[in-house]
Amino acid sequence: MTHESMLLPDERRTRTVLAWMGLSVENYARQAGISTRYLWHILKSDKVPSQALLRRLQQTMGDAAWNFATGASDSLPARQPPNTEATEMPPP
């Protein structure tokens, strides 16, 4: 059984998405259940995360935003999402 590898997020695109979502890098990392430092390593391509962690980052960000962050799409939905800064995900 073959699993397709997920694309890695691009730093510039991810920062654009997070600004669009009203989230800081720190809050996005917290919501995804990882340290801010580790997220920065991923965004700078210093570390290659597991496919499971990439799926968690995608679920936290949402499919349309993730597609933009990874370069799979060049557009974000026309409607801005609600500010998710106040919406905390429960710890894993």
C-alpha cells in the first residue's frame, strides 16, 4: 500500500495564510500541539516532519489554507475566516 507524501509548507505562504486567519505563528503552533521553535524549523526547511504531523498541521489550518501554504493552490477563499486566535484546540 503506497501513501502519497504531503507537501511541505512554504514559510512566506504560511505567514500570509496565518495573517489572513488572524493567527500568530505561536498560536498556530500551540493549536497544532507543537513548539513554536519546531514549527520554525519546519518552515525554514531545517527539519522534515512526519506525515502524521503534516496532517495535523493541515487539519489545524484547514484544507484551502494548507493548499495555499504548500503551493498546491495560488488562491485563498474570498471570504476571510473568523479570527481563530481565541479558538483554542484541546491538547492532543
